[in-house]
Amino acid sequence: MNLFQLAEYRVKNDLNRYKNNTLEMMQYDIQNFWKYVCKYIDNRLNPSLFDAFDILYLTSQAKYKDKQEDSKLRGFTTNELQTFIDVAYSEDKLRRILTDSPRNFFCFFFAYMLGTRIAEFTYIRTSDIKKQIKNGEEAYYIYLNEDVAPQSLKNKNAHRNIPIPKILIELGFLNYLNLRIKREKEWLWDFSSSGYGSISVFFQRHIKNLFPKEKRELQLRSLRKNFASKVFSEDYNTKEKNPNTIKSLEQNLKRIMGHAEGSTTGVYLDRIEPIIGKNLLDTLGDYDLNLEDLKGYIGNYYQNILTDIDSIDSSFNWKKKSNIKPKKGRRV
């Protein structure tokens, strides 16, 4: 049987996956075999290639795709988030990241401040960034809409508008976008054939080094949990007293997250108005983080932080719905 046939056989016969200790033994065998090859067969190869290989992490990703959520997965604490930022995006590292792999910088803040899934983040086009202008206010937003491969959105509600808050602009997002537009790039990020695997490795390596005892509970997906916990928290939502206003607020937050109205009804909530969404997220300020040093590093790198791009389309109808149904892939 090939890999997919084996997976179908396992599902059909309701068989369990390999136990964790078996998977770890496989991991050690693979890593040791590779080091043997590098040492005795071809010393030109990179012996550290599989050092970041973590088979339990990959298994948890597979379970997530199969909608078998790992109950141990949790969000980061504020201290953990601050530690990650201070180390992974220190001044000397940040310049290299923004030059060579800016996706490894922006993915963190898109997940934590916008609640984007990694697959959504990966395949954003420069043309997907729109601008709404209304009554003297303006808001940049991502018109997330599956229309051309290889985008694959999780469900109907994942076809949504994602507003860009002020803090992301202060962290240089428009500067980066402007560079991509000037270079006539179709995609917002450059990716190899491995897709978003390179991002996973970047975060996995830092989490493993910074929080070795928590590496099973903390993943890139944890940041989306952080975002959901923050925007649906009692502290954030008790500012409103009017029941109708509270209901509207909850629906708007679900629109940003890409959630349906109720887990059983799955009612489609339509797209949030970008200006309303931006104003909601702007109330979070710096998301309880100390980002002043980081803003300074970003400012030094880009010299002048852009707050507007004239070439961005502001005539687009932000209410436009997608008629594309999400694709169902074959999951191992």
C-alpha cells in the first residue's frame, strides 16, 4: 500500500496512530542515520539538517488537520510572548529576518494580532490588500477569498475581510507591502516548494530552545488561541452594556476570526466592514506587549514607516461574497 492507502485503511478500520514512544524512536533513527550518512558517506551534506525534525510536532499538526485537536495545546502567556519577541526578533536577528525571510516576522504578528491560520497567511496576494475610505476614515484590510490555486480556505466563513490594525502598520507592514508592489510580486510572501514548512521550522526551533518543557503545548497555532482568548475575553467585551450592541460586537469578532454563528448552526455572518474591524482591533493597542524596542528596530530598518499607499485600491466592494467552496484535501 502507498501512504494514502495506509491512512485510509487506518481510518476505515478505526485503528490508532503509532504511539508517541514509537514515533520518537523513529525520529532518533532518522536523525542518527542522517548523521551517519553525513560523516561516512558524503561529508559535504549538512549534518544538522534534521536537528529541528520533531515527529510529535508533525503528528499533532496532522491531528489538527484531521480535526483531532490536541487538548494539551495552549496559548502563550504574556511573559512567554515577550521572551519570544525579545529573542527571536532581537535587533541583530531582525535585520537578517526582514532581509531574507520577512514571512518569519510577520507570521507571528498576523497569527497573534489577527488570528490568521498559517495556511491563510501563506497564500495572500499583494492584490488581496484593499483599502476602505469612509467619512474621512480609512482602513487597510485583507480580502481573503479563494479564487485561484493554491489557496485553500477552511470553511465558508474563512472567506472574510481581515482588518489591519494600527500596530501592524507601526511594525512596518505597509513598508513591506510597498516593496512587494514595486517589485511587481504577485504573492505577499516568497515560499519554496515546501510551502509554509519553513515557517513551522522557524517557530518550532525557537520554541524548543526557549521553552523546552513546554514544546508540546506551544506551537505556532497557539497564537491563534491567544487572539481568540483576548478578543472574546470578559475584559474586552464588558465595555458594552447594550445587549444588542454586545451581540453585534460578538458577531464582528467572529467575522474577523472566520467563525460561524454557533457551532451547530454554522450560519454565515458575511464580511465585516473593514473600518469597523480596524477600530475594534485598535482598542487592543500593543496587545499587552512591550513593543517599543521592536518598533525602534523596524524604524531603523525601513527609515520611514509608511502609513499610507496611494496605489492600493479603495473602490473595491468589501461586501463582495465568494462563490468558491473550500476544497477538501486528502489528509494522512
